[in-house]
Amino acid sequence: MKTNNVTRLLDQRKIAYTTHELPVEKLGAIEVARFLNVSPALVYKTIVVTRLEKGKPILAVTPGDQEVDLKALAAALGEKKLHLPSEREAERLTGLQAGGISPLALINRGFQVVIDESARRLEYIYVSGGQRGLNICLAPADLAALTNARFAAISRASG
């Protein structure tokens, strides 16, 4: 089993989780779901979203088969307008590689985390473990408690 700062934190907080090793190239949530043989609705991706005004970026955690709804996210946070940065910009803002961006790896870094409402109905979800090739399965409530996240309806069907 791979260990990193994320798994050490989960162990330290005594949070139940399982790790899943993946190929180290960048995989999208749908490919991760296929690799893990689970529904894409269980694999949540972390999308970096920036504010037009000053302030730390937001981490929107949405189901793999959906996309972040910027209007809904802005409304949930009381923001006028939000922006989706490029992949390179998201990597610069988080210090993590795309495909490895995880709210668990960015705890106490000032990012506001919003998890899509759909996660509340699930027993567990899969999220990035903070590096490419590592995925973590845990209860949405544990993810929310650790990252000080709130739940809101922030995603919509892709396309």
C-alpha cells in the first residue's frame, strides 16, 4: 500500500479508508471508475475554481460523471462570478499535479471546499489521494469533516 501525507493524516485521525493504486499517468474520473470497476457516480473529482475578487481558490468536489456548475457554486458561496482556471494554473495554485489534486492534500492551506450534495446519499466515495496513481475511498461525512467542507448542489450533467 502506498503511503503519503494524506494516508498518514487519515491514520492519525483514525478515519476508515481504503487506498487504490492506479496507473501514474493522468486519468479522468471516468477512466478511474473503469479501472476500479465502480460507477463513475462514486468517483469524485476535485475541480479548482477561482474567484474574480481576491481570495483563495475553491475546491469543488463533484461526481466523475458530472461537471461543476459555476453558477450554482457561486450562488452557494454568495459569490458574483467564478472562473475555471486552466489545468496548468490549477497545478500552480495547488502545488499538485492535475489528476492528483485532492482536498485531503490541501487541508489547512486556506482552500474552501464544497462537496456536491449527491455525496450525502452515498456510503463512500473515491477521491484522489493527493498524487497521481493513488485513490482513496472514504465516507463523504469524514471527507467533509476533515476538510471543513460544506455540501451544496454544485454539479450538472456533462456536455
